Amino acid sequence: MNYLQLCQAVRSRIGLHGTGPSTVVSPTDVEADIVDAVKDAWIDIQNFREDWDWMKTTQSFNTAADDTDYSTTDIAGPSNRVARFVKGSLWIYANSQWTKMSYLDEDTFYDMYKNESTSGIPYHYTINRNDSSVEMQTPDAIYPCEIDYIKQPQLLAANTDTPELPIQWHNLIIYLAIQKLSSSIASTSTAMEFSQAYAVMMGQMMRQQLPKKTIRTRGIA
């Protein structure tokens, strides 16, 4: 569902007469409350966890000879939505094969390489805590690279804007928006009903859209 359809669904679920809103642009009165509730609900769901699968993407970029520092713009372009790069996800293509680069914390990386004067195939890197740039050993040539990053929350603005959330979970936005309307439009009983539905579906989505936990199978010596 797109932004407008989500708003219309919220209105229908709380039992208001009519079929609006007809647009999410400059709504008024009750429709403005619905539009704002849907927008805020979508932001809240995205911010609920930092590791949703649908908010992670892989970006390709190339190194440049003698360039050790790559900003979010260098890697993902000027309109990027990089919230943070995923540590341990940087791969480099060299010597006809892909190799995962070793992530080092900033202090360790700088202690090892701040005075390095030689260049070559970089195998160690860090992520700057201040600007999220990727810093690596000095490359001696152009090397293709890939890195994962978590996107900043998507903001809904136009009628046809569609949440990046997989479609089977779009009802979560509706359910949470109705809860947000409990003090103004939705009745207490309606808000409670959809609060329960939200909790059940959120649990289902967390099991699918969060990294799987690993279980230790060997004892500790």
C-alpha cells in the first residue's frame, strides 16, 4: 500500500464515514490527524530496531589509488541515506577473487597504520565514529568493493510513496497509526483491539526480519 492507501485504510478501520483523505498533501481537520499518524507510525516502526533486514542494503564502490578515506557520499552517492555501515561487511576484489576485509576499531587501526607510507591491496579498515567514513590501508590501484549499510528512516510525503517494508507487514503501520489516534479519533476499545493485533504481527515480523541468533553448540573449555 502507498501512503494515501494506508491513510484511507486507517479511516476505514476506525469506522469513520467517508472514503478520504483524497490526498496526503495539505490535509485538514480529521484527515490531517490521520495523515500525521501514519507518517509517524512508519518512522516509529523503522526506529524500533537498528537491524531490520529490509533497512540493510549492499553498496558497490571502487577504491582510488593512494586514497585511504571514503565518505558516505563517495560510497553511496550524494543523495545517500546511510545511517551506518555494517562492521565486518566490507569485501574487496583483488587477485581475481573476493576477500572479506578485516574490521579494526579506530584506535587499533590508527595505531597500526597512521604512519604507514607503503601502498598495496588493503585488507584492514575501520569506520570513523564521527562521520561514518570508511578508512582503509592505502590502496595501490583501483579495486572493486562492496559494503553493507543500514539506511536512514524513509519519510513518506507524496500520495504514491510506498513504505520499503515488505508488503505483508504494511498492516503494522495501520495498527500503530490507530493507536496514535486513540486520544482524538479512535475509540479506546478500537485502539486496544489494534494494539493487540500490532503486538502479534510485530512479533511475527521480528522473527523474520531480524538477524537469526546463533546458539553455542560446544562447551566452554
